[in-house]
Amino acid sequence: MKKYLIGLVTIAVIGGFYVLYKNQHAVSAPQTQSVSKSPSVVYKDGTYTGSVANAFYGNVQVQTTIQGGSITNVAFLQYPDTHSTSVQINDQAMQYLQREAIQAQSASVNIVSGATDTSEAFQQSLASALTQAQS
């Protein structure tokens, strides 16, 4: 019975990501709105490492690169990768979170459904890195 329930949960999570993926890519001409950082926030160029944040199944830690006062890259240094389900979920969620942070130029990104803990830990780690980057 336990294996059956785990299988159902896994299918539900993967199915949720599939629906999210299909809906995100089904739009023929996505309308992206440029979200800029607050005019009062200025980032210093450099590479900044965020704090380690707990994501339930593991830790999340990110490193961000600032060039020309803008976030140009966000890399995961740590992420939950000890369970196969976590790996599958995070492979998709991490790409989304990275793109969102660069577009938003902040740690204020949407939570990825099915990867709530990773998303929240990402926000925390990135926020701490960006605090270091503020002049």
C-alpha cells in the first residue's frame, strides 16, 4: 500500500510539472513583461554567494553574478539531489527559478508548484547574496 501511495504521489507531482510545462509552452506568443529592480537598489558588480537554506529534502545555496549593476547569472551550488524524485523535480524547477530571478532582477520570484520548499530556499539564498551586492 505504501509503494502504491508513493507511486501515486510521484505521478501527481510529475503530472503537475507536465501540465505546467505544457501550459507554459502552449502560448504561441508569450507576453513577457520586463520587471526591473527598484530604482533605489543598486547592485555592485561581482560574484556573491548566498546563505545555505533548508529545502526539507536537502539544502539550497546559490551564487549570483552581477555585471553592469544587473543580475546576469544565478547558479545552484547546492540543491536537494539525494532522492530521484527530488532530482526530477529540481531539474525543471531550478531552470525556471534561475530565469525568473534574472528577469525580475531580484529574489522575488514565483513559487514553482511541486517544488515549494526548493523555491522558498532559493528565494532566501538569493536574497542573502543580493544583500551583499547592494551598495
